[in-house]
Amino acid sequence: MTHGTPPRQTPPEDAGTADAGPGRFSRLPERIHPEDTVETKPATVPDPARDTYNPDEWLIRYCG
């Protein structure tokens, strides 16, 4: 059973971009400030029951 790859179809040319000329790339886009690219979230409160050390945990994990 052979599978063929369908021929690649190119999208039709957009009429507005074909006639844009050299003015299309004459300006740089607006500058983005680094403080606008960072999202801050409040830290979660640590769960003391989850983060406690259990000296017998290795017994449960590996021997149980």
C-alpha cells in the first residue's frame, strides 16, 4: 500500500500586498518595552503538609 503526498497548494496572492512597493518596509514596528513583556503573579502560600520531610518515605516508595 503506497501513500502519496498531495501536491502543495500555494495561497492566492493578496492584491493589497503585491502593490505595496518599497514603502511597505520603510518603517520599523513600534518598540515594545521590556516591562510590557513580563507578567507578574503573586506567589502561592507554601503547603507545610506537603513539604515536610518524612524519613520513612524511601521505604514507602521503594519497598512498599
